Amino acid sequence: MNFEILKNLPVYNLDKELNKLLESNVVQWHTARDQICINTTKDELDNYNYGRGSLWYDWDKAYHDKNNELVVPTRKKPLFEKDFSFLCTVFVDTLFEEVYRALEKNYVLGRVRIMNLHSKNCLTWHKDNSIRVHYPIKTQEGCLMIIDNEVKHLEKNTWYRTNTLKHHTVLNGSKEDRLHLVATVLEEK
């Protein structure tokens, strides 16, 4: 099964909480407006950008070589999902802390991120090393997840276990951003 609706987690209204944090500048999207990390490592407790993107590649240092080929260097010190076991300080006493604690009761977690997919965009066809739990915060018609050629629209305020061990992608064919809370599950409790 590629998509499983989960009934063991509470339903939250995260769009209002996220908007409140963004409007008060407690958090901000990175320049690419792509991801905000809810949890972090012990050495980066205040850094909600630390777990953004790849654990192995340093996209912030990407450049084009003399042939205009994109070069993405590896991180000097690779990151590991298991190290992201601390709630980022900016989310203490917010609804996101409540969500994080609810997830922790059911799963050993890696990174927990708010992922923004802009209008008319998609991700590469790829596999992850672990399953993911998705919670759509903002979605609309035309936002789809494809796992092993199975296509599904994930409904807002519904928890899904997704088998991202298989090839998958997500696409946003709508005219608005798509926002999901995405938790990396290292182990189920």
C-alpha cells in the first residue's frame, strides 16, 4: 500500500498557526521559499533552516561550472536523520510543538519539515531511505503525489503514511502554493 490514511494522530489547523509565525517574522521561508524544519540537532537549536534540503549535498553552495553544468558539492560534514531529535526553539509553545509531540508518541522521527511546493512545479522522480508521514496544511485541486505510478490527491488536515521507499514525486499543477508537514519516520513505536 503506497498511501494509508492514519487515524492515530489528532487533527490540527496548522495554516493559521503557520501564517501567524510567518507574519510575526518568528520564521521565514529561505530564499527559495521551500522548507522550514520543525526539529533540529543539539548544536543548532535555534536554526529552523538547518535541516532543509539534502542531508548529503550542500545546495546553498551550488554553482554552474565553465560549461554551465550545475555542480552541487557534498556537505563537509554529512547530516543524519537520527540527529534531528530536538524541537527547534522557535516552535516551543506553539501548535507545531503539539504536533511534534504527538508524532513522537507514535514514531522515532528524523526531520519534520513544512514543505512548500510552488505553483506549476514538481520534484524529481526519486526514492527516500524511509517512509514519510504527510499532513497537508494547504492543498487544492491539481496537487498530486505519485508513488510507483499510483496518483493521489492528499486531502487537507488528514494524516497519510506514504511509502516513499518506492520511486515517487509530487506535483503542484494549481495556481497556489501547496504546503505539507512532512515527517521522516525512522521507526514505528
